[in-house]
Amino acid sequence: MWLRTAVGTRVQIKSIKKWTAYQRVHNFTVRDTHTYYVLAGKTPVLVHNATPCDEELARVWTSPNKTLSDSFNEHYKKRGSPLGKTEAEYQDDAKAWLDSNPARARMNSKRVD
């Protein structure tokens, strides 16, 4: 497995060490940027948002057999990427669609009281 450094060179991963420990973490999302660098001490580490999908869109993209991230990525690859849309643009389009009358009718048809 290889990783790309902050300057664009590649480094090979020679081993992976797993362990379990309780640690305070800070989770955040960077809007319009899926992958970015953070500093771990003085070392830049490439990280990414788990998914750009918000709770409203999660109602549409959830599946019992897939994670929310997998569902969003599948939709994006099929419908957003071929059109040259960024993930953020595709999410904005999806939000606009959710506000449309056809989407409201479809979502209401899935309700079971």
C-alpha cells in the first residue's frame, strides 16, 4: 500500500499496528473539500471527510446492506461524477431535488404509519 505525501511524493506502508485505547478526538467536516491534510505533531497526515452527506439526504441514501458513505459514493459515481460535478455540487443538487414536488411525493409514498 502507498500513501501520497503533502508534497506529492509516494511512500510505501511497510506495516500497520492496531491497538485499542480511549482518546479524545475532534471530528469535523471541511465543506467543499473531501480530502485534506492535518498535522499530527509536525507530520502532515492526509485525511478525508467520511461523507459529505447530511442527515436530510441520509433518508434517501440509506440501505440496510450499505453504509451511508458507500451509498453516497455509489450514487455519486453513477450520476454526479460522469457529469463533472464535485461531491459538494452533487450534494447541493440532491438537496434541491429533495425540495422538489416529485421528491416529496416519492418520500411520502415510502412512509408507513
